[in-house]
Amino acid sequence: MKKQLITAGISTLLAVVCFTYLVLSDDWDFYLAALIVGLVSAITAVALFVTVLVKYLRAKHKGEGKKTNGYLVFAIVNIAIILGLVVVSVIDLLTATGLMAGLFGTLGLVYGVPIFCIPLAIDILLYFVYGRKKN
């Protein structure tokens, strides 16, 4: 759990740095890169904090914290966040009216879902590299 907490802390710090750059900088050269890195690190931090919380609660409650597969919990949390984004985006596309109707839904589906799939793909890759060796 210590490695996951350290990784979550680093991801949080990276997200804060990227979003601070986006807010304070007038330089548009690295805007898209900072946005993508910020979003990926933010979603990674949230998923890792939830993963650590689930492992901690299972260890306290049943003593099965070491048996909990962190890769699986991370994937479930990540998929839940992606599905939430898809649902909100589709609802926005179907119900929005006005000048920029459906803009959030379009951006969520076109850019948000692929960006949020990056940590999921990395998690699956790490599971096949490291997770299967332990089991």
C-alpha cells in the first residue's frame, strides 16, 4: 500500500502542477500536453486513493488486505468513472438546448473517454507484467 500511496501523491502533485500551469500561464505551446497529463494524473490519483482505501478497509475488517487485487480494484474504479462520464455526456447531448447545446457531451465523448482510458490501459499492462507473477 505504501507504493500506491506514494504513486497517488505524486499523481496528485503532478495534476496540481499541470492545472496551475493551465490557469496561470499565457503560453499556449504546452497547453494540450499539460491538459492531458493533468487529467490522466488526476484520474490516476483518484483511482489509487480509492484502491488504497478499499485495501485498508478490507485489511481492517477481514484481514484480507493483502489478498485484495489492487489492479482489479483500480480497474473497477476507473471503469466506473469512465461510465459516469459517458452517461453524463450522453445526457448532455440529448437534453441540452441553447447556443452551445451538447458541447460538454461532445467533448466528454471525443476527448474525455480516450484520455481516461489511458490509466486503464496502463493498469492492464502492469497487471500482465507484474500482477500475474505474484499469483
